[in-house]
Amino acid sequence: MQEKVLPRKERERLRQQEEILQTALELFCERGFHNVSMHEIAEKAEFAIGTLYKFFKNKEDLYRRIMLNIAITFNHSIKEVLLNNDTDEVEKLRLYVKRKSEVFKTHSKAIKLFFAEVTGISFNCRAGLAEEIKRLQDENIENLKNVFESGMKKGVFENIANPYHLAVSLHNITTSFLFLELESPDTQPYPEDPDTILNILFKGLLKRI
């Protein structure tokens, strides 16, 4: 099926919107949300200030769109791995561990901004954004749960724990490793081999006597 081509005006509108979002993200990461004005974003993006307000109600709306777009990109990328029918359950988990790191590192500056920036952003904006990001996160955890559940039904995994609990555990372990690297990339790098993380779940700590 041939992909539908958007009209020229719509393509131009999307291009302008993307340029504004990228410019705003650069400025926010460089100087902080509260130290950047809509006029400065417009000037650096080389658009009239009216063009910004055509797409975004205010600076908070612009910030929210940046963060939500990254969360959606993250969600789609993880779904692509977990819903791939061409790989088995173990390989899906390995690819999940690797893909999560790749997307996280690609957007590390924006992620730092999200967790560090509170000044100048209203509670309603932050709360609403956090709620939407959690919804996407929960969707990924549900897909991860289904991988564990499928593996148990096929006999690939021992049925020794609730698949949802395993999914939450793997999500939390990988997230913790990613934030360790974010804080100390030289001393706490994210493991290159996904089995380093997966073996925390697969092998456990107890010696077999």
C-alpha cells in the first residue's frame, strides 16, 4: 500500500514546528527553561514570534510538546522490539535492554532537563505531562509482561514469579542503570552486554549447593 503524501503546506507546517521544537530544546538544555523566552526561541529559529504562537499557546505548552514527543518516540521504539514476532522471548528481552539504552542516550539532555527543571513550570503542566508519560510507560511494562507470560507458556521461562512483577523489575533495573550512567558516565556505564542485566533476574544471587 502506497504511503499517503501530505500536501505541501502541511509538510511545511510540520517542518516549521519541528524546527521550533528543536531550537527550544537546545536553548532549554543550554540555559534552563526559565531563562529562555519565546522571543529568544523565535529569533534563534528565525521565525516571527507569531509563528510560534500559531503552534504553541505559551512556553509551557512548547516544553510539554518536546517532552511528550520524546516519550512517544521512546514508547514506539520499545514497542517495535517487544511486539516483533520474528524474535523469541529471550532475544526480545535482550533487544529491550539494548534499545532502551540507545533511545535514552539519544535524548539524555532532554531527560536531564525533565528531571532537573521545575522553576517556571506550573504544577498543572508538570502533573499532566507526568501522567501522560506514565501512561506510555505502563504500556511498555504491559508489553514486557506479555513477553514473560509468553515465555512461560512456551516453557522458555520457569513459572516462578508473576510476569507483571518480572516486567516491573526489569523496567526498574534498566532505568536504574541508565540513571547511574547519566550521573557518572565514566564510573557507572550502562552494561554493553544485555545479559549482564538480564542475569540479575535469570540467575539470581544464591549459589547452588
